[in-house]
Amino acid sequence: MYDLPQEIEVWYIIPAIRRDMAICFSKEHKISYDNIALIMGLTKAAISQYIGGKRVEKIKMHPRALEEIKISCNSIIKNKSTVIKEIVRILDIIKRKKWHCELCGKMIEGELHDCHEIKVPEQII
């Protein structure tokens, strides 16, 4: 199976960013699940699952990405940015720094592979 980088983002990285944002809002800013759901445009149940470790529990973000998530949460709280803008910003940083390659390698049975270079099977060429 060939996973496009965008599929990796949608299925793994964006949910992990959301989880860590929800945790940041809850623990760092002491915001209720109801208000976190409003801020993030998600349901209270989704926030509860993210914080309770029932969604994307196995995905661990790069430590520097976690720092960026904290910066994003502070910016959102101060009304200087939005959740969508900050998720896009974090995704861009993760791609530029290639932190997703490390994450992707850990997800695929510990085997590193280059998800940027989709190889066409020789019988197709």
C-alpha cells in the first residue's frame, strides 16, 4: 500500500495535533472540555477522547512540534490566530523539518521509508 504524505497528515498527524492542542488547552490554560470543543470546532466527546487517550493514543509528536503546539494554543487564546491557521502552520513546520518522516517511520512497524517518493512498480513502467 502506498500512503501519500497527505494521507499520513489526515489520518495521523492532524489528529495528533488536535489531541495535543486539546491537552494544552485543558492542562496549561485550565479550559473546560465544553469550551475546548467550541474553540476547536469539535464535539465535547471528541475532546474527552483526545484528552483521555482514546484517540491517536499511539502517535507521539516530536518534542519540538509539541513546543509549537503550545505556542499555537497561546496565540489562539489571545485571539491572535485560529485553530485552522495554527494547524496549517504546524503541519508546514513538521513538513519542512521532516519530523513527519520520523513519525511515519515509527508508525510503519518501525521501518523507515520515504513517503515523499512514491515508487511505481516496474511492471507498470
